[in-house]
Amino acid sequence: MSRRALVVACAAIYVFLMLPLLVVFPISLSSAPYMQFPPPGFSTQWYERYLDDPQWIDATVRSLYIGAATAVLALVLGVPLAFSLARGRYIGRTLLDRIALAPLVVPTIILSVGLYGLFAKLKLIGEWYGLVLAHTVLALPFVVLVIVAGLRDFDRALEQAAEGLGASRMSTLLRITLPLLRPSLVSAGLLAFISSFDELVVALFLAGPNMTLPKKMFDNILMEIDPTIAAVSVMQILLVSIVLVLIGRFGRGLSGSAR
């Protein structure tokens, strides 16, 4: 395939993927009482309805703090695991690497069914910290991949110089290694947050009546369809876009520090 044909094919795929967004944004500002495209007029009533509805706000806040807790827990577990996989030399390291990345390969529906059986026995169904644990399982591979990539580009001579000047291993880790890995740590945390914030399948099994934002959107689509869904979708898209921009910015920072 020629370069021009490849560019045309990629552009066509990109346009196809972006077309739904061109429909969602106008519908979120529609003055019609139901979903209609093109909208007969424009109004902010559906954003106001979202902001005035306690259920929508509760679901949003719940998703935000579950996502934040997931990011923290995924970093706490993922950073030591990434160091072990990147720098360790021991029997079973390859197997551990495959297990850590398994949630990327195993369909989410299968993980959700397995977690439901386990969490039902532990009485974690419907608890926010149960969702945090489940989301951490899904977010951990992203943290491991990003931190391992950062460690592979890390100049270990800086650590050796610090230790040669009398710094302990812990001091070197806290004052040299982790600060230089800050771009990777932030990127990994943001990826973990957004993977939790957008997760629906796990919430369908484990959230119970305590709905996250994706589950609230799913339930509303089943019960009633009005432009409020479009307004919430637009805000969710904007949040994800902001997070992706931040990840890209910190990713460039990592490349610069590696050079």
C-alpha cells in the first residue's frame, strides 16, 4: 500500500470514529425535549438539568473519588512491581510479568464474573472500596507498562553516582530515582484514573445501587433517553481529553529527561 493510500485510509477511519462526536455535541445543546438531530434550536437546559440533579452529581462525585483512589492504589502496587520486573533477576519473573498484564488480555466481562463471585463471598458488592479494588486490577497493567518503560530509559549512572557519594539506597530512591521518574508516575496515575472513571462492565456487576457515572448513564439509556445523556457525555469526553493532553505533556517531559 502506497503512503498516500495509507494516509487516506487513516483519515477515513479517523473521520468515521469522530462522526459520533459531531452529533453528540449539538444534541447536548438542543432546545428539543428529546434527542433530535439536527437540533431545532440551542439551549443549555440539559447541562442545567444535570447540575441540578443530585443523582447525576452523586454518581459523578463517586466516580471521581473511586478513580482517584484507584490511581493511588494502582501506583502503590504497580511501582514496586514495575521495579521488580524491570530490574529483578529471579526465577518466575516472566510468569509474574504475564500475570501483571493479564487484565489487558482477558475480556473484562470474564474478569467481572470472577470478581463478582469472589466479592459476593467477601460482601463487597455495592461498596465503593470494592469497586476500587476491582478497578485497580484493571488499571495495574497500565501503571506497570508506563513505569517499566520509564525505567528502561533511566540512566542508572545517576543512582550509582549518588550511592558513590554516600547516599543510601532508600535516599537514592526517594531523592534521585522517583523525582526523575515523576513524568512516568504522573502519566501512569492519570491512565489509572481514566481507566477507572470510564469503566462500565465492572460497575454493572459490582456497583449495586451505588452507581458510578458510566452505570448511571447506562441505566438512564435503558429507562429514558433525553439530551441529558448527551450533555453528560460531552463533559466526560472533555475530561478524558484533558487527561490525555496531560499524559501527552508528561510523556514529552519524560522523553526530554531521558535525553
